[in-house]
Amino acid sequence: MASKLKLDAIGLKILDLLQQDAEQQLAQIAEAVGLSSTPCWRRIQRLKESGVIRRQVALVDAQALNVGVTVFVSVRTATHTQEWFERFRATVQAIPEVVEFYRMSGDVDYLLRVVVPDIAAYDAVYKRLIAGTQLFDVSSSFAMEELKFTTALPLGYVR
């Protein structure tokens, strides 16, 4: 969890630039925010140390890895014990095709985002999911087209 770090306009600009391309050269970022390299490097280090920047990763093309089918899976359960949850969470975490996993409010208890090459591969994921724990209802929706995808978080809410 990120510690409370006061972000000014320069810090926000650094974050904006890094969210767009974390491989930019330090000198390029420094120039864009009006700093020399050393103070810019220090600011980036503080962002990392405070947990604002959690990690840097490569965004890989799903089509290139043959996992271009996205499935949103809504799960409802009749059981809400901690023991059940721990088992369900362990089941989901053991399935690499599940790339996002959320506990929800409303009619659905959990929402999963799954990436697979095709319906047959999703069926195998589904079978692993239901074998691992008792579920009341599982509903799957296949994305027809990705209209927006970003990992960049909005920076306009920072206080």
C-alpha cells in the first residue's frame, strides 16, 4: 500500500509520462518536467519507495500469445464463510488465465476477467473453477470487441 506522499504538478507529470511509457530515458522525462536528471531520478525513486509506483512491467500483446479472447465471469455463491472464501480464492489464484479477480457489491459476488484462445480453452478454465469450490451460479460473457484498454490511472483526483 502506498504511503502518503505529497504529489505536486511535477510529480504528477512524471507519473503521467511513466504511465504512458516507463522505458523513457531519464533525461527525456527530466526535460519534459523541467528538472535536471538527478532531481528527477530522486523524485522517481521516492515514488517507488512510497509505493505510488508499485512495479514496472511489460504490457504484452494478448493476440501474439494466442489469448485474445476475453471472458468476463460473474460468480454467485450461497456460502459466505471465510473458509469458503479462502478455498475459492486459492482456486482462482491457481488459474493463470484469470488475470483479474474482484469481490463485488450487488447481485454478483465475484467478477473475473479471463483470457483464453477460444471457447474450448475457456471450458477447461470453467471446469477447473467449478471443481475447486461450490458455486451457486457462474455466468460468462465473451467480449466481442475491446473498445478501450489502458493501464494508466487518472491523475486528476490526487489531493
